[in-house]
Amino acid sequence: MRLVLISDTHVPKRARDLPGPLWAAIDDADVVIHAGDWVDVSLLDALTARSARLIACYGNNDGRELRERLPEIAYADLDGVRLAVVHETGPAAGREQRSAARFPDVDLLVFGHSHIPWDTVAPSGLRLLNPGSPTDRRRQPFATYMTASVDAGALTGVTLHRLPPRRG
């Protein structure tokens, strides 16, 4: 099962659309995971139409229309990998321990908010992934997203993808 992980897209506030390489990855994915801060419902509609399966939550920059359609925390089982998706996890210091306590029955937590890519494992075994942002890199050297696979109940092949700089 091929996964694409994104967050903090901020469309159309920070970009008019997602970058082409990301759309290509989405078209090839079995599951797209979005960890909030969509900003406009049009991207939710586009991802819903183009992705085989979308697992998503809303973020702090998402208004009423998105909050009516998306949960604060999304849960799913991906062939035995128990997943939670949430926008914010708080400060980096202590994140693994806080998240493991908050999500004791989860194998993988995908989050956003900081626009900073993150890949760690809590002492409990909980894997924490933040794909960064494909449209608003802030202080990061590149805009990013992640891909991964689920095979036989295990998360494998987690890859952070750097996107080319936007033009104009």
C-alpha cells in the first residue's frame, strides 16, 4: 500500500495549487494522508476526487466549512498499522512522550503545524511523522512531503521528498 503524507498546504493562501511532482505522487498513491491547514475547501474536494483513499483532519487555519467535513483527529487502520492524524502536537521538546501518552493504541502518528519535517520513534514504539509543507517552507531549505509503504502490517520505506523551488 503506497502512502503520500502532506500537511500545511495553505492553498490558495501560500500557493495557487500543489506542485506537479506532488500531484503525480498523489495519483500513484493508494492512500493520501493530510494533517491539516488546508485553508480552502477546494483542495479537499480536489484530493477527494483524485485519491483512492483520503485520511485527513483539520488544522488551526481551517475555517468552519473544513471543520464541518473533517475531524480534529482522524483514525484509520492500514493493513494492521494503526494510524492517527492530528494537526498539532505541541512543542518539539517532549513530543514523543506526550504523543505516546495521548495515542497509546496507535502505531503511527502523522502531524503538521510546524512546517518542519520530523521522523522519530517514541520509547513506546509510536512512529511520529511530519511531512513538512509542500507550499510554505518557512525557515526550511525546501518545501517537502513524504511517501511511505505499508506491507504485511509494517510501515516501510518512509521517504522525505524535496520539491523544486516555486517560480514567480
